[in-house]
Amino acid sequence: MSLTLPAQLSLPATSGHTFSLSDSAKPLVLYFYPKDNTPGCTTESMDFRDAYADFVAAGCQVWGLSRDSIKSHENFKAKLSLPFDLISDPDEIACAAFGVMKLKNMYGKQVRGIERSTFVLGEGGSVLREWRGVKVPSHVAEVLAFVNTL
């Protein structure tokens, strides 16, 4: 699937920052996760946290994104001591641009939610690699291995 990303994609993030695709001058990892403070999302965020120095050493930024509010993100970030910022996308602007919204089965019901996905973006937001339907174990190591080839 080829993505056409809006050049002016700009969303609020933790620490008073704004995430903007057009501002990216170096590669970045953008991981989409369903919800703050849920088991899989907590594990995935801690895995990115634990490998963060390796991503920085490879010249790569890391950003997490879900539909949660900035307040929820600030609490989640503090609780896990995340060294990177989390992007709030309650209106699903980035979710739609990256095509990560899916119907999922939860407790026998169909619900709309974010399909756990990770993208490595190059300068200006070009997609260098994508992972969809991510399973958390060993995923961050796989992303880091790819980033180290850039």
C-alpha cells in the first residue's frame, strides 16, 4: 500500500511539543498504539523506552501516537519514564492518513480501533518501512535493526 501523507500534518504532543511531518529533518519511528495504560501498549512503549538510546545513536527520533488525550499521554509518559513524546490524535487525522483504523473483535463485539502499526519515516515524511498488525514481542528490536541499515 502506498501512502500519501499530508505535508502539513501537525498534531499536539506531550511536553508542549507539536509533531509535524514537514519539520522532520532526520529519520523517525512513529508507532501507533491503541490505548494508554493497556498491557500491550505499556509493554511496547517500555520496549521503545529501553531501546531509545540505540535509536538516538542511529540518528533516529521516536514518537508514539494514539487517540488518547494529551493529559492521558502526559500521565502515561510520566508513569513509564518515556524519554520521547506521545502524539494525541483524537480526530484520527494521522490515523486516517496512515490507514491504521480497523474493525476489531473485543469481547465478541466489533469495535473500531487502532491497529498496532509502526512506520519508519525519512526526511519530509516519506515512508521507508512499515509494519502493520504488530505483535509486541521482539518488534522494537526488528525496527531498530532496520533503522541501523539507514
